[in-house]
Amino acid sequence: MRRKTVWITAALVASVLAGFGLYWFQPWKLFTSKTVNDAAPIVASVAPSGAPSNAPQAVAMLVSHGSLITHEHETSGTAEIVRLPDGKHQLVLRDLSTSDGPDLRVWLTDQPVVEGQAGWRLFDDGKYFEAGRLKGTHGTLVYDLPADVNPAEYTSVSIWCKRFSVSFGAAPLAQV
């Protein structure tokens, strides 16, 4: 009888631990992906020809940009901050390719991008702004930035796993 009680207790503990592990790590997300293709603004680097310099711009202007590098998970694509004709800003991730994971976010940060494991956990050490949850693992993703967010205060973008405080990938933002 005692042996049966031990086995039942062990089975219950194993079930609880397995349930916790599945909830916390969500391992099935290693095998899922989602493609999103938001309508990205048309970006110009100079004023349209023939338009006076003080004329309203019909296209967005590139403010800063950079290429995504891999951190915890294989990640590629580009990150751009653009100023729209109405003066608002957007963060655009183009040709994004990364892994799915639990609780992924897109952050603007003031931290440098460091390659390798040394760069995985830097982005919550300083100032950051959460643009939103990662909408998809592939494609073009666009995030509107609120008027009180000054893009010049941020030097990088990170695909951030909030649950484990680790960067899946990041891009340094070079001012244009």
C-alpha cells in the first residue's frame, strides 16, 4: 500500500511540474510561425524633385535604420524609424525572420547592440519603450509610435522575450 501511495504522489508531482513547464516554456512555439505583412510607408531619403523644400511631403522620411542580428534565436531583417508626412513616427521591421516564443515584444532601447551571448540581456538595463507585442515571426511589421516618444532617444530595437528577459535579436539604429 505504501509503494502505491509513493507512485501516486510521484505521478501527481510530475504532472504538476509538466503542466508548469508547458505553461512557462511553451515549447510548441518552437515549431510555429506567423507571417504578417502590414502596409509599410513608402520611404524617401530626399524631398521629391520639383517640390519646394517647405512643401508637405507625400512620402515618409527615413529617420534611422539598422540590420537585425541574432541573439538567443536566429533573427534577420531590418528595422527603420520613419517620420510620416503628418509628423508622426512609425517603427517598421522589414523582411523579419525570427522564432516564435512566449511573450515576445518589440522594444526601442538606449542600449548598444552587442553580438553574441554578451548582448542577450542588456536591453532592460536602461531606457526602453515597448512598441507592442511581436505581431508575427515573418514579414513586414509596422508599429505606430506615440507623439511623446522621441525616436532620437533610442539607439536600438530588440525583439525581447519578456518572460525570460532575453533578446531574440536586435538592430542598432543609425541616424540618417
